[in-house]
Amino acid sequence: MKAEERHREIVGAARRAGAVDVAKLAAELGVAKETVRRDLRVLESHGLLRRTHGGAYPVESAGFETTLAFRTTLHVPEKRRIAAAAAEQLRDAETVFIDEGFTPQLVAEALPSGRPLTVVTASLTTAGALAARDEVTVLLLGGRVRGGTLATVEHWTSKMLAGFVIDLAYLGANGISRERGLTTPDPAVSEVKAQAVRSSRRRVFVGVHTKFGAVSFCRFAEVGQFETIVTSSALPASEAHRYALQGPQVIRV
């Protein structure tokens, strides 16, 4: 098998399974582990994969994005810890924007009960999760619904969001980089996220450590526009400090 064929096989396997293991790939492809490691370095240099200890996982891009259903299977304990810590950042906010995605949905579910709260969201799943709570008023933004994420996008969504002044926005991203800021693959999604940044007084980023250093197609915010970043403890403390130097408090849980 030529290198180009191996690369296609590796990327395909990573996208199907969510991650690949060096030892398993070597056995399946019939090559040495060092050959696989070299392939992973090449694929990482092309922005298709990010290497981890013993393997790699796919990087989302304009041509590839994981579904909401798939995201509910990855790093779930870490995402729940992040959500709980992020919910503690609510403080005196009365109006909240909740972004699309699984981690923001978990934040919504972790918000304290027993106090009046207005939640604005583009996520159908988040709206459904909160609709039964008597003390929460849910405003679902209209627009085209994306099948993979069950969230609304495009100008209808952004126009409605532009009419609000929101106390606190919880936002996710496909990638966060000190050099490139916060990015996402889809321009329509980027438009909604950028409007949420403009409409909110305070902003909290929520995302697991694998988001850091990744760069996607559309930039919607700078790191310094966020009050707080909440992520998993797998992000090295030294790297967290570098992000904190740009302005936000970085919480590792």
C-alpha cells in the first residue's frame, strides 16, 4: 500500500471511529509502528489529524464535521465536569445565550434551579432540555435547522439574536488557538456565534482539551474577548497560562 493510500485509510478510520491507535493501525495496514507515526505526522501537518499519545483524532474542517450524536460519545466525564464548573460562572446573570453543541447543552442542564432565567439558544436539544423548567423562559432562535447538530443558522438566526442584549454567553468552538482565536468549519454557524459574541456582556468558552491548538475554517472571536475559559485538566497548566495571558481566567477541571 502506497503512502497516499495509507493516509486515506487512516483519515477514514479516524473519522469513523473518532480516534485511531498506532498499534492497531500498524497491524491493520501491515506496516511498522514507526511508519504509522510518520504518516500521522504528515496528516497532522496537513491539518487532517491531531496526534495524541499513542494515536490521533480527526480535526474538523470545512469538509468534515462530527454530528451531535457522535459528540455525546466522546470525553463525556470531562464534558460534564466542564459544564458544572461553567454553570458556576452564572453569578447574577438573568439572560443567557447557550450555544449549539453537546458541552453547551450540558451547561444548560447544569444551570441552578429555583431562580428566574431567560435562555436564548439556537439548539433544539437545549431548548427541549430546559422547556420543562418552570422558572426558565426559553427563546429558540429561528432559522435553517442543521441536521447534524439540530441547531438553527443563517441570517434569520443572527438577525433575531442581534435584537437582544445578553448578560452571559456560553460558547463552544471546533478549535481555539492563541494565534487564530476561536474557529468553526461552517460560515453559517460562525455568523451566529459571532453575533452571540457581539450581543453578550460576558462570554465563557467551554471545551475539552482537544480543542486547543486546533484551527478550523471560520474565525468568529478572539481569545481576549472571553472572561473565562473552562476546560479539562488534560490541558497542560503551562498552556493554560499562555491563554490566560491574553485576558481570560482559565479554569481546568
